[in-house]
Amino acid sequence: PANATVVQGGTEQLTATVDVSGGAAQTVTWTSSDSSGNVTVDGNGLVSVASNTTPGTYTVTATSTVDNTKSGSATITVTAAPVVNSVTVSPANATVVQGGTEQLTATVDVSGGAAQTVTWSSSDSSGNVTVDGNGMVRVAPNTAPGQYTVTATSTVDSSKSGSATITVTAAPVVNSVTVSPANATV
């Protein structure tokens, strides 16, 4: 295309069409206006934008190998890559009885249009404290009382995550039922 928007770290495929007559070669050489080497173009017109490229406008040019006075160009607008700033899980602490459940919520602070989705995981390798894709924590009745960690990790940036501490407590137990008096005369 004559104009393309590419995010930092992205690529764009350009195509050069050379109008010739008399059997002239239709080949071109590709060049980029970016002297820093962050916006490059290969011999096939594939533009690569480094992740640290300064957002702005760059020009990529295709020049005829037969007549270097004939060229065409495309404007590449580089935009900032989406960024995940933080992931917060609420509640951050929850007490759940054996056999109980707890609904957690992940809040993802983003900029640049990054996806706000997360993957959930539990620190409990036994599989007794589990969490589904919606943040619902389930504690099996036979779970050992103690503390477990449930984590929400950004699907865009796995270095950004938030967690909640789940404290599992023993389920109430009824030891016996006594009726008194045990015997009565009416």
C-alpha cells in the first residue's frame, strides 16, 4: 500500500508495480528513509520495524534497477506498541472453606489498545484448589487447610501478573447431637 500503519515490532509487506515498455526489467531496489536502521526493508519489500523505533512517519522507496530516476514510495507510520502496565486481582485475600468457591476478578491496566485478557493459574499442584478461565476458584472438600496463590497473567505480556492469596480453612464439623433430657416422664 501507499500508506501503512505498523506497530513497534511489527512488519508490513509492500509490493512494487513497475510499468515498462520494450521489455525493460521490472525489478526494483528497496530503501528506507530511516538512517537509524530501525525501519528496514528487504529485497522483497518486507518492512520490519524494530520494537524500539520512535513512533512517527518513515518513507520506504522502490527504485527501478533500469532507470533510477523512476521510483515510488510508501509512507510507513509507526505507532507505539500496546502496553500492559499492571494486573490486579481482587479480592487480594480470600478465606474459603473446604468445598467452597470464591470469584476473583482481574483488572488489567493497559495503554495503546492492548488486550485486557488474562490466563488464570493456581499454585496448588495437587489439583484441589483450581481456578477456571473466568477466575472462579474451587476448593475440593479434601483440600489441606493452608494458603494457596491464584495468579492472573496478561495474555499480551506474560511478565505482568497479579495474584490473590486463598486461605483454605477446615469445614465445620458436627461431632454429635445430644438431646436432653435423655429420658423424661410426662
